[in-house]
Amino acid sequence: MVNDEPELLSLVGCVLELGEDVVWAVDVADGMACLLVNLLLNHGQTIVCLPGLAVNRASVGYRGLGKTDAKDARVIADQARMRRDLHRLAPESDLAAELRVMTDRWAESGWVGGGHDQSAG
């Protein structure tokens, strides 16, 4: 299933119902994460970025064999709670501006969910 804006907004709404003081954490802020990052920034959410290398190094201290998305998610969440040195993404940051340009280009080109939207022409 491809995540699109309505599905992501629904997820954000569910998370915000659990608590008011929410901080979102990502290990990548480009590529497939662009839509989520921009959506969160456009809705005034706080996002911190834990670089992939830091996730890999921290994951050594966690149980479980191998690299899985679930293990990475746990490491990212734990590190975001513990560390105070993580880079905060902000709407005015250079990275956020680049992400907006990329997602605008994707929307203009008709690319949707990693595949070309045939109805776009």
C-alpha cells in the first residue's frame, strides 16, 4: 500500500490524540520520507533527525539479530527520547526548503507513490 497525504494525515491525527507533546524522529529526511517530513512541517510538528549512521551504531546495543525496520524504529524512538543533540528540522531550514522543492517537482511531474500517474498525461 502506498502512503498518500490523507492516510498520513489520519496517522498524524491518531498519534496526536495520544498526547500533546509529540516529537517525530526520522533517520532520513529525503527520498521517500519527503512527503511525511513536509506534511509534518506544514502542520507545525516538531521533527528531529537521527542520521542513519547513528542509528546503525546505536542499534548494536539493542537485542535482536540483524537489521529490520522494526528494530530501526525502536532505536530511532529511544535515541530521540534520550539525546538532546539531534538536529531539529524546521520549515525555514535549508533541508526543509529542498524537500519542498522536490515534492513540488514530483507533484508537477505527475509522479505519485513511486509510480507515474497515468492520468496526469
